Amino acid sequence: MEVQKHSQQVKTFIPPEIEACVMEKALLIRLVEEALLNMYARGEIQGTIHTCIGQELTGVIVSEFLSEHDAVFSNHRCHGHFLALTDNVEGLIAEIAGKITGVCGGRGGSQHLCQGEFYSNGVQGGIAPVAAGIAWAKKTQKSHNISVVYLGDGTLGEGVVYETFNLAALLELPLLFVLENNQYAQSTHQSETLSGEICKRAESFGIRTATGSTWNWYDLYLTTEALVHDIRCESKPALLQVNTYRLMPHSKGDDNRCINEIESYRLIDPLNIYLNSVEKDNFQPIIDNIAQRVHAAVELANAAAFSIISIKPLNNNAQTSTARSLTHFSNQRLSLAINQTLHHFMEQYPQMIFIGEDVKSPYGGAFKISQGLSSSFPLQVFNMPISEAAIVGLGCGLALCGYRPIVEIMFGDFITLAMDQILNHAAKFRFMYNEQVTVPLIIRTPMGGGRGYGPTHSQTLDRHILGIPGLSVIAINNLIDPRLIYSSLILDTEDPIIMIENKLLYTKLMRFTLQPGFYFEYTQETFPTILVLPKSQHIDVTIIGYGGLSDVLVDVVEALFYSHDIIGQFICPVQIYPYDISLHINQIKKSRFVFIVEEGQGFASFGSEIIAQLAAAIRDTVLIYKRIFPPNAPIPASKFCEDAMLPNANNIIQAILESMA
Amino acid sequence: MNTMFISKINANDDAVRIVEWLVADKSYIEIGASLVRVETSKVVVDIKAEFSGFVCQHYLPDDVVGIGEKLASFHESEVQCVANRASSPMVSSKSVENETYFSHAAKKYIVENEIDPAIFSDQGLLTLHAITQKIFPQKEKIVKDFVSNVPHQRIEKLSHRKKCEIKSLHDAKAHTLSSSLTVEFDSDPLRNELKKIRWLNGQVFPYILHVFSQLLKNHPKFTAFYADGFINYYDHIHLGIAVDIDKGLKVLVLPDANVLSLFELNMLLMESIGRYYDDTLEEKNVTGSTVTITDLSSHNIMYFHPLLNKKQSVILGIGGDSKQTGYPMSLTIVFDHQILSGKEIALFLNELKEKILDFKNVTNN
């Protein structure tokens, strides 16, 4: 019944030359994907390919109305969208074959393409806020360019899509959601996964919608033209629902659909109908040319070399110095120091955009870090809805467009809500797009207990964000001028960074002086490691810690000497991932005991990594290691229990004394 | 670029502490404007800029800077200033060596065993273990027992001024052989007599200072010091008055006290104490004394043993107890036995006592 309904629709008039052009593009896509399936069958392609055979006209028609510098973000089924926009057959086939001549040097493969302002990613839904960020950048630049994001009906189960609907409508972004409704989420029919109507979802956010289909593509063509024109002129989002059907399996052989259903759609496939309707003599040369071009591209790809991955080494600089060139904020609390640092740099860099929940004045953020920023820089500071995933994605999109966004996540515990954006988007783009883009995104968030906020607002979750290639993690402390940190962030960093702050440390004064007998040294790295060193050739213990514990551990080192007759040194990294402790091995080997202190859980954490690195690197000296971290339990709200659980100067010293007894 | 160095502010100090910069780093300053506030062992003074230009500071507040060290550089532009900072970063005095710091256990041990801390100079941090290793390498067990017996302690950082005072007293102690003698007398009759002089308001202290300084004219070895087999005589009798009221211990200097009348001396003393209260003491008000007097009689301390100051041969300690009949007072002289003998001090003390009690002497003033 459904198929009959589609086939009976009346055609709107489209000039023949346009029709030929559209069909030629669609045919190119189909022949490329058929060639890819053949390559896969011959073992020339590894992994996976998601073909859009049967759906080609969506990408072809949308691309007809895009201008230079419009951006497109596609999904796992992206070949058609890519070819429709770029016509780069050779780059696509080589990419999927994993060759160095691919558009991403073989790093991204089928699902992760990038050329110019075309991007794709294989994780469902997460691309929506990134595309929104790009749209925001276009709007801010007043360029009249738009951003397009391709979603499937299966993606409507992802919450981040609705967060993005909300943001796109609120910010009035020039963003076109193209919703390809092929009725299936992989192999599951939408009757099992989708409630309600597709367009009404977007309409409830105030987003204009339109519907079309690839079977009645004349109408779709005109509808798309009008919609894109309106988005470009009015700078408001819209959703285009394109009903279509995938004639091939989701991936390769994973198709459980009824063969009769597939064949019925094959009969009404617009490209098949067109090919059957045109005069062979006229169109055959075109078909032959396309086939020849695809064949040549396959041969080129097969002949090309496989990509080689070169890993950029860490900025290891073992040299240390007592010099610190900036010491603003003496006698100021860390929170105010960060706030003033942000004021300082936002004035200099208008491309810095500060977004987060409740960040505008007069509230100024839950911990007042952004106090006064929105008054001073009203075009750079924006309150956001409680949508952690979407606002991180928004920041990611801005960063792709050359902005320096700073996203505040109100509590570190909430960073889990944005993990897909961090892990599968921001951290991946530069690598998987073969260095064609950078993502200078800063995500700030306070972690740590000690304020009685209970199990879900007191955690130190750094271990969950360590070890993600492409992402650096900074743990700010009160032993180094925050201007130095932000200066490096803005001038020397092009990759996403999570900056962990600490709620208790916010209230501590900047600490640039030590008890007599101790002095600071700093490594000459982008984000220096701070060493609190004793004026002594003899050193009993090395303490390694960071972030919120830095202030406490300085107290510990000083008290160990003056009150307990033990000479200690303290190594305090600012960047905790990537991190290489081997720079400090000679210094650490001066002591016999090594204590690693953490506020987060101990299992598989920074401390584990440090001991693993030391164990691998030190072969000529026997060191005694001890880790100090909270017990294996959530953090209680009760102040008494929380105090007993978290590391503090007293229980750290006690643990050290017991270990050395 | 012009460079400014820390110059010597007084004879005693070989370093000063940066209290605060009076102009922001990398900002412009005119020659002669106040640049930085530093603390000597005696006072806090402002140092003026010797050049005009954009200042590149070389030290931080609370850093201790040696005399002759580079304090700041002056540049024609802020850009040059920043470039200079990049090539010549700020220096922290925390890296300055030649210091020794004792753990509480180590400090307790050297005090209880009367060990001269000077033997541990330039050692950096010293634990009890390190000390006993150095003195009694065979007695390792002492360390463990001693540390375990040390009760929990709270530590407090000494001020720069106090550290200077300690260093100065240690130096004095290291170079003198001190001994002391005391005489005493009832002061009530004297006090009654002094009350007749209205401007003196019954105060004994200025009167004793006056008599003491007059007497010193005949005893040059009392304003001298010993060094390397020689006696070094001062040309002047500059009284140093140790004062510790509400503003910390300071030694106020009354120059050439021997040529002043009692009235003039009292006026000078009042003016100096006023400056002490007002925090307007200048370097010249607190440096250059050749003999020191300290008075604890107002606290009803009858006897005490003051510490000799560096490069001085005597210190006069005045004690007293108003609660005893006759308001007895004591005069104690601590002296350097390398220059003076007990007999000389005994004769001087008795002569001083006699002159103090000679009421005609009062009337003559």
C-alpha cells in the first residue's frame, strides 16, 4: 500500500537539463557504491561501508542549493552526501581503501570524511550540535552561509538531537536538519522504535519543517530550494523530512528485511525509472564515462600506498627553572585569579566565546568564575540550557570555524553527559580528518569534594577522561599564575582541552612562596610541571599529586620536614594527560619512597599510570611506592564521613609516616 | 636599557626583603619616583627609581635580595621590557643558597645538647638524622628515639626582621667573650628629686642615660669592639636604646649623647619614641649605635642578662622593682672580656651609681 501511494504521486515540472544533471550525479554515487561493494567482496576494502543506494537523490538535491562556504555534516551513510558536494570519486575510494591518497589519508575510512567544509562522523546524533556550532559561527560572521546536518530516522532516539533542536531554535541558527527517513534503524523497523510523527518533534521547538520524498523528487527539489533560501535569508533553522528507502543492506550482509518489500521499492526507485525511461543512445555514453571514471579511481586506489600514522611526540622538556615570569594575583583567591585571567584574555581575543549554564551576570556561574564577563563582553558570553552534550558540541563546531570557545560544565560530575562529544567528536576530528582541521576547544569544569554536595556532585572523575588521544587534560592549581596557563591555551594549543578545576581550591589564595628551605622549579613545557624542592642533597620522599591537592601537598611537604624530620619533594603536573613522568626520574630516584596522592578513585587512574611508567623506566634503583586515595565508595554528603574519606594533610602525613615506619 | 642594583642601605645588612613594588611590572616610571619598598633589619624604606623607563622587575614580594644584586631594569618600551623578561626571567630568592633550616627535632636536639648551630652553615634542610650522622655517626638509634618523642608541633615562619636580629646576635656571640657585673640601689630618693624637674616628669631613664653618656667620655673602651687581635675604638658616643613597646623591638639611636644636656637628651629621646610609634623611623634613627642600653625596670624585672650587640663591647641593662620597698634598681653591664676586665667594669659601675645618686648632679641640670 505504502509503495503504491509513493508511485502514484504527480510530478512537478523540472527542466530536462536539470533532471539530467541530477540523475548523472545520482548515477555516479550509485556506481561508486556498487564498485565499493565489489572491492569489499574482493578483499580490497576492510571494515565497513554503509551504502545509500536508493537514497542518492537526497544528497544530490540538497547539494544543488548549497553555496561556497556552506558546511555539511553527514553521518555514517555519507558517501552520497560527500560525492554530491565534492565530486571527489578518487579521494573517496582511496579513503575507504585505507590509502594515503584518500581524502583523510586513510585515517577516517568510510564513515569519517572531510574535505573543505564537508565532515562526517559515524556516531549517531552527536553531529547535530557540532553542525549547530558551525551554523552559529556562520551567523556570527554574518556570511549568509548555512550549515546542513544529515540525520536518519533511527537517530531520533538520541537525546542530543532534541538538545540541538532547542538550541538551534533559541539561537535562530541557519541550520538545515535533513532527516532521511528510510524506515529502518539498521535492521529494526521504525514501528518498533519511533513514536509520534517526525516533523512534529521539530515543530514543537518552533522549527519550520517540510516533507518530501526521493520518489517524488521534483517536489523535493522545489521544496528544498525554498527551504534553503528561507534559512539563508531569515537565519532560522528548518527540518526537511525526506522519505526514502535503502535498497541495500545497512552495512554489507546484514539485511533481514522482506525481499518482496525491497523489490517493490526497487521498482519505484527514481534512478532506475529514469534509466529505463531515457533513450539509451543519449545516456549510455554518460553511463560509460562514469563507469570508466569509477574504474580508474578503483585502480588508482589499489595502486596507492597504505597510509602511515606518525604520532606527534609529547612536548617533553626536562629542563627546569626557578623562573616564573608572571606572578599576578598574589594574595588573591584562585577563583578571582581565573576570573581576572578570563577578563584579560577575552578582551584581547574576541574569538573567545564563553558558554555554559548560568554563566552570565549577575549569577556569574555556580562558582563565580565568569562573574562580570557578560557585562564586559556581551557578544562573547552566553547562557546555555541544561544540555551538556549539545553545548560541548556547539563549542566543538565553533572551534572548527576558528573560534576559541570555552565551555563551562557546572560540575565535573556532569561531564559524563558530554562524553560522546568529547570522546567521539572533539578529540577525534583532527586525527581522523588527517590534520585538515583543529579543534581548539576548552572545557572547564570543577571537580572534587569537601563541600558536602554528595555522591553526584563531589566526584573527581579525571581518570575517566585520561587516555583519550587527541584530548589533553589540565588540572589547574594555585601554585602557578593562571595567565600562564591560559596564555598557552590560547597561543600554543589547537586541540581540545579539559581543564579540571577544584571547588575547594577556588577559595585558596595563590601560593607563590614556600616555607624557608623549599623553593619552586618549573619545567619548560607548554603546561609546566611544578616542583617544590628542598634545599637538601638528601631527600627521603617524593610526593606526586595535582589539581585540588596541590595546596595540601605543599603543606604536607613542609610539615614533613619541620614536624616529622622527613625531607620531601613534591612533583605537581599541570597537564595530567598526556603525561610522561620519565622527565623526572633522576629527581625521583634521589628519594627512596614515592607517594602518589589522588582525590579520585585509585583503580586504573593517574596514579596507576605513573607507577607503571616508573616501574618500566627505573631498573637500577629499588623504590618503595605507596598510593593514597579514597576508599572504594561514592562520596557521602555527610561532612564527617566525607572528611574521613578524602585525602587531607593529616591523613596523608599519617599514611606516609606509617609507610616509612 | 638601564639596570638598577640594590645598594647598601646600612652598615649591618647584606640583604633586604622586598615588601612590595610601588609600580606594576612592565609599567612606566619616572626617575626619582618611588619604585620599591624594602625591609632592612631595622626599618622599611622606599627606594626611588634611578632611571626613567618601563620597569622589568627581577624579584618578587617577600624575596630576600642581596646587596649588589640586580633589582630591576628600565626599558624604552613595554615591548622591550617583555622581550627582556623572556631572555632574562625573574629571579626568585628562594634559590639563594647559604642557608640552613632545622627540623623541630633537629632544633630541639642542638639546643638541648648545646651544639653551636654555626657548624651546620650552608647545609639547607637538616633533620635530626643528618645532624647525628654528622656529629655521632655511630649513634643512629638516637634519631629514631628522639623523633618519636617529639610532640606534635606547630610551625611559624619568622619575619625577615627577626631573622636579621638572630643573625646579628649570633655574630656578636660568636666574636665576643661575654661576662657581666651588677650593682643596685634604692631609687625612691632619686625619683622624688627628679619630680622637681617638671619636663622630666619623674622619669629616671633619661637621667641615667645622661649620666651614663657623660661618664663614657672617660672610658673609650666602652665604645669599642674587638676584632682579629685589635681593639677598634669609635669616635662617637651614640647611645642605642632598645625599645619594644607595641611596634616590635627596635634600637633607637641617640647620636653624640655625651654632648647633650639632660634636657636635650630627653627631647631627642621623646622624638625618637614618637617616630617609633608613628612608623616614621628612618635608617639613620636606628643604625650606628656604639653602645646599647636596655631597660626592663618598667616590667619590674630586677635582674637580667642582656645580649651584647655586634661590634660593641658593653651593654647596660637597667632593672628595677617598683613593688619592693625603696623601689630598688639594678645596673648590669654585660661586657666583652676580650677588651674589658671585671675590675674595670666594677669601678665603672660604682662610679656610675655614685653619680646617679649624686642629687647635686641633678640640680645642676
